[in-house]
Amino acid sequence: MPKNVAKTLIAMHRRLDKHFGPLHWWPGETQFEIIVGAILTQNTAWTNVEKAIANIKAAGALSPEALHRMPPARLAGMIRPSGYFNIKAKRLKSFLDFLFREYGGILDRMFRERPGALREKLLAVNGIGPETADSILLYAGRIMTFVVDAYTKRIFSRHGLLTGKEKYDEVKQFFEANLPRKTQLYNEYHAQIVNIGKLFCRRVPRCAACPLRPFLPKKSAIRAI
DNA sequence: TGCCAGGCCGGGT
DNA sequence: ACCCGGCATGGC
């Protein structure tokens, strides 16, 4: 049975690869931009995050040093389009405090940590939960960690591979146990999941045109949520 | 027009 | 150990 699941996961990945081609994620040019984006995109449409990052760039402030010394109120003003701007300004500050306290503001030093230890330390930062931590590790640090998000649970429970009641770490383990342990694969797969989710697997599903339609079980109860 | 987006935290049970 | 309200803008 687990063998079968592994085959299915790879087959779905190939189908998505055919549909989207290479996605080369994360959308962002530097490690730091990826981290900022990971925090700003929490429960937020990426188009809004782009505006916020554009504001930071326009101010020439997209660096750990600049954001670290910037007054929180000014930062909040710049990231206003990304929503939750007050709380996200605080979260960015929490990360920067951590980065400078532990690593002198140098990302390379941070990523020199053992992956497991770094994940724990990131999770201890206020405002960084499991998805944000794993996105930072995988996309900024190129560390082999599978990223789970709302779409992941929704898509694979609708396909009968998850119940939908699993917790974050259980879903993560499910993929890591059933996929070849390759950073590039984890990278592409999560990007594909987000893309397919945005287009076809919203709270109210649009399965008719979904490229993963052939993988739906015959009698699946596709419902909202 | 209302619903929704690539979560997370803190307080209550 | 769960469950829930709060946080906020912009696009369809």
C-alpha cells in the first residue's frame, strides 16, 4: 500500500510538471527576499505581497541591516498592501532580532546550523510557524524539507490520500516518507501544489478543468472547505 | 458585493 | 490537546 501511494505521488508530480513546466520557485532573487516573502504571504494573496516587497525595494531597504534598524511603524507602512501589516511588521522584527542576536545578521551563518536545530530555532521565533519555517529552510536555505500548506491538505484529502484531519507534521512526514529525498523534487512539488490550488482547489473546488482530475477516486466526496 | 488568500498567536475549554 | 477570534488589504 505505501508503495502504491509513492507511485501515485510521483505520477501526480509528473502530471503537474507536464502542465506547468519548471516553476523555479521561490519568486524572489535573494535569500533575504524569500524570507521576507515567506512571512508576508501568511494567509495572504501573493499579489499583495509583491506590492509590499516593491515598497521595501523602492526604499532601498531590502536587507537585514536596513529592516533591522527601521522603526516598526515605518516598516508597517511599507508592507501595508500585504495585509495584517502591524502584526507582520512585528514578525519581521522578531526574525531580524533573532538573526542579529544569534548570527550577527548573516544569513549564511544561520544556514550553517544543523537543519533540525535551525528548524526548532525558527519555530521559537514569534510569528514563524511550521509552514514559514519550512519555506525558509527549503527555498532560502535549499535544505531538504517538505513544505505543507492549506492547499496540500485540501488537494490530497480530496484525492483520498489524506483524511484532512492530520496535523502539519503528520502531513509533512507523509510526503517525506513516500517521496524520494531530493531537495529539487520537494521544491517543485510544493510550487506545483500552490499553483494547482490557486487555480482549481479553492475552498469551493473547480475540479472540471483540473489536470489532476484523472487522479480523483471514483467516488470521492469533493466538498467545500 | 461578499468571499477569499501560499498562517500564526493567545486565550479559553 | 483542540478550538476559536483576531489580524487587514486587494482582486474577482
